[in-house]
Amino acid sequence: MLFDARARSIATILLGAGLLFLGYGLMLTVLPVRAQLEGFTETTIGFMGSAYFFGFTVGCLVGPRVVKGVGHARAFAGFAAMIAALTLLFPLLVDAWLWVVLRAVGGVCTSVVYMVVESWLNEQSTNKIRGKVLSLYVIIGNLTTIAGQQMLVIYPENGLAVFSLVAILVAVSLVPVSLTPVKEPDPIPTAKLRIARLYGLSPTGFVGCILFGLADGAFWTFGPVFAHERGLSVADIALFMGAFMAGGTVLQWPVGWLSDRTDRRFVIALCAALSVGSGLGLAFWDAPHPSLGFALAILHGGVMFPIYALCIAHSNDFAPNGEMVEVSSGLLLLYGGGAALGPIILGPVMEHWGAGSLFVMIAGTLGVLALFALYRAMLHRVAGEDTRVHFAPVPRSTQSVYTLETDDEEEEESGDGAEDAPRPEITG
């Protein structure tokens, strides 16, 4: 009976998360396209994207205190309601710099909502099923984000209805979560950033999260703009963006399987190098050949998106027992900083050099990562088998998700007496 109650609670929380991701996927695609239709410059759109990632990162820092003060349920309801209201303000208040502010506030709200959902999942998951719940959360998040992107075709992107649909999805996500009796979880861990400590543990993971953030922030901000300027229809823009997510979802596990069996730095370098090739292919891709563009999008998403989880896993290979959540949350802040910088840097470049410069910038950034990872692999030895963690398909979310990732690992290690054995001081 306990298991049935636990399973029902997890299912309803995942249902609420899925509805949130549906709205998120639609908003992610429609907003850059709508901004372009309103005549906003690429520089302004870049500031909008940067504002969102900046707000999300700030939310990771201040969210735990807010949730501790008002409780998980009130925090979820309050910030989800804010997201719905902010969404409706975009078509009502069409002003470039006001949209920048709305995106920043929306980033904070989204961060806190995800934080609460992930904290609830952690509370409801036993150590035996925690890894499965994390995998299911990632799959649902990816699939519903793809589905949300496809909903762009339901209503015209230049009207109010599409934003109303996002607000409805966010509001409805409150229902299954609010009506589920869930025990108040433990306090959410505060994200910490000890730069010298993180770099000392793993230079590859440290640099990788920053460079991946630069590329990822630029991609999600300007991907729909790129597709629109290439002349794709609204339906094709939705499919194009969904192709990246589909590739990342399918290839996440084989990439992880390979990284568990060899030096992760070589796998990071391989994925980054393949991203360079597919990125340059997309930069010079011509819309009259859509099938080639979609194939390149699947490949690019498949080899680029796992890089973040690879960097997290590689850094945790060297993290002392009990510090994995702190290390992962610190790397999350580095990713957020990179993601906030990427769109600001790229916006003026796209204005002068055109849409193709998006993937030229991504290729250049990940090319630097490939060379750095290879350099580190040749310079320092791989982590020992007794200190390596298993790859997990970690979403680019809040620090709460890392308690789902690491509790399984730490329980396994404590069973072997590893809790009392310090990890060797080797870096990667």
C-alpha cells in the first residue's frame, strides 16, 4: 500500500512537471520568433535570452531561502502563478526592454518551480528507485518539451492565443501537484560556487560547463530565429527545434555508456568535435534542402546536449564523498553564467554576419572545448575505477535534481566502506 501511495505521488508530480515542460517548450520557441516579428533586433533578443538565464541562475541562489520561508507547496503555487501571469504580459506589453525584464523575472520563477518539483521527487523516491525516477524525469522533460514546441502550429505566433495556451498549461500543472498529499521535503541545498575548488577538482568539467553554457544559451535564444531567417515555415521551425531535442534524448544513453568505459575527457572531446562538424554544416545549410537540415539538427543535438552531463559526471569522478551535490550545483552556476553571456555576445554578431553565425559561434566554442579536453586527457591520468561515478542523464535544471543523481552513488559507496576512504587527489 505504501508503495502504491508513493508511486501515485511520483506519478502526479511527474504529470505536473510534464505540463510545465509542455508550456516551457512552446514558450521557448514562440518568444524569439514573436520578438523578430515585432521588429526587435538580434542584440535585443540576445539580451532577452541572457536575462532569462541570469534570472534562472539567481533563482538557484535565492530559491532555497524562499522555499524554506514559505514552504514547498506555497512556493510552487505562487511562482507558477507568476509564470502564467508573466506569459500573458508579453503580447499585452510589447516593448523590447520590458520583455528583457519579464524574461529575467520569469527565469527566477521557473528556477524555483523546477526546484520544488525536483525536491518533491527526491522526497518520494527511495534509494532503490532514485536513478529510475531521474531517468523518467529526464525522458518526460525532453518529450514534453518537444511536444510543446510542436504546439506552435495550433495558433498564429503573432496573436495572444499562443501565449494564453502557455499560461493555461502552466496553470493546469498546479492541479495534480496541489491535490497530492506530499510530505514536506528536506531543505533544498543552496548552490555554492567555490571557483578554485571546482577548477582544482576537474579543470575539464569546470571549463566544459562554462563553454557549454555559452553555446547552449546562444542556441536556445537564437535557434528559432535562425530557422525563421532560413525561411522555414512555423511548422518546420517547430520540427527543426524538436529535432535537436530528439537527438539529445536518443544519444544520451549510448554516449553515457561509452563514457563509463573509457576516459570521459575523450568522450567530451569526441562529442565537442562532432558538434563542430554538424554546427558548421548547419551554418552553411540552405533551407531548400530541409531533410539535410533536420538530419544535421538530430546529429548536433545528439552530440552537443550530453556534454553537460558528461562534465558533471567527470567532475564527480574526483569529488570527495558527500560533496557531489555541492560540486554539481557549483558547475550549474558556471553553466548559468556561460548561458547568460552567450546570447549577449552573439546578438551583435548575428546582426552583422547573419543567422549562420549562430552555429559558427557554437562550433568555435565547442572546438575550444574539444582541444582543451584532449590536452587534459594527455596531461593527466584518468580517475581510478574505485572513484568513478556512473553517468546519469542530468537535465540542465536546478541543484535539487543532483540529490536524485547522487544519493544512489553515495549509498553504493558506503556499502563498500568507501565512505571512510578519501578520494585520491587527482584532477582531470
